Amino acid sequence: MEYSFKGKIIVVTGAGQGIGNELCRQLDRLGAKVIAVSRSPAPLEELKRDCSSVEIIQVDLSDWSATRAALGALEKIDGLVNNAGIAIIKPFAELTEEDFDRTFNVNVKAAFNVAQILAPKMGPGGSIVNVSSLAALKAFEGHSAYSASKAAIDGLTKSLALELGPRQIRANSVNPTVILTRMGRDNWSDPAKAGPLLAKIPLRRFGEVPEVVETIVYLLSDRSSFLNGHCLPLEGGFLAGN
């Protein structure tokens, strides 16, 4: 399936590494004008060196006012990918107020803020894709704050679909299980840790970054023009047997 994003302006948050970084590169290859947002300047500068047409914005999205100042000047966009997020994985009893606040400030409040800033700059055909998690749909040990934040993202996705739909702007989320980014490989390289989860995935493997990127590209594109308000699990069949 061939895509063309020529003339489209797409904002991607969390563009410094992993899924967000590779998504920016793929959208650039497909002809989009990409606006890459991250709090980390060095990865943004590397992305700019590799993809000269990508516009970069360095801002800490957990800072509400700074985010509004940084993104408010954008005049028109066609797509938004709320990808920025953090994962603080601890037993429920060990999570602190700071852990909870950091998780929700980045995973939920920042996504809400960015969407509220940018949705008015979208016209008919606009698409918002929120990067959620399988942990929004299924409980995992040590994920209570993270799971709650991603469940909130799914709720936000459905609300945006309802409220923006009459303007012909769609909102969907993707809900991956473990994806083998560099961090994912580091965290799940131990067979003793990975084995029990892999045993519940019928495909007996974790996801790869391009598999998430291609799904997001599809949801941004006109090929998915009647998909709205969905939370799409990317989990190799995990939910089919659980």
C-alpha cells in the first residue's frame, strides 16, 4: 500500500528516540512536512541533520505554558501524533506522589494540552493518533500508574473522536505491547523476564518499531478515513487468549 503525504503537515511529539524518531523519518520519506517535538536537543539535531526538511521544536511538554508558547505559533497542521510518554514501573505500594504526578503530567496532561493547542489548526481530513499501550486494556504487575495514565489516553481519544468528528477530524490510538526499541531490547533481553509474557503472545515475539510506525502512518492517512474513536491493540494476539 503506497502512501503520499505531500502537502501535509504532521506534528510528532516524543520525536527524540524510538517510535517517534522513526515515525518522523518515515513521514519525511513519504513527503510530509514533519514538525518534530522533543525535550532532548541532541536527538532533534541529529534528526535534522539526517532529514533536513524536518522542523524541530525543543520543549518540555510537561510545562503547560512553555508548550503553548512553542506550539501556539503553528498556523496549520493536518496530523498530530501524541507519542511522548514515560513509564515508571514499580509495585503499587512503592509509587510516590512524584511518580504519579510525573506519569500523568507527561502521559496525559501534555497530550491533552498539545491536542487542545493544535486541533483548532486542523481542517477536514485532520487526524490525531495517540500512542497508548496494551497496559490500558490489560493489567500488568508494577504498571498501576502507567496503566491508569494510558487508560486516560484511551478515554481522551474517544472524547476527541466524538467532539472533533463533526469537523471531519478523526482521533484514534494505538495500544502496543512490548516494542523492541533500543530501550525495549534492554528491558526485555532477559529470557526469565520475557518468557512469561511471550508465552501469552500467540506469535511468540514482541513487536518491532516499523510495525507500530506503519500502523500510525495508516491512521494518519486518508486510507483510514472512516476509522474514528478506536483503540487499536498491537499485541500479536495476546488478547485473543486472555
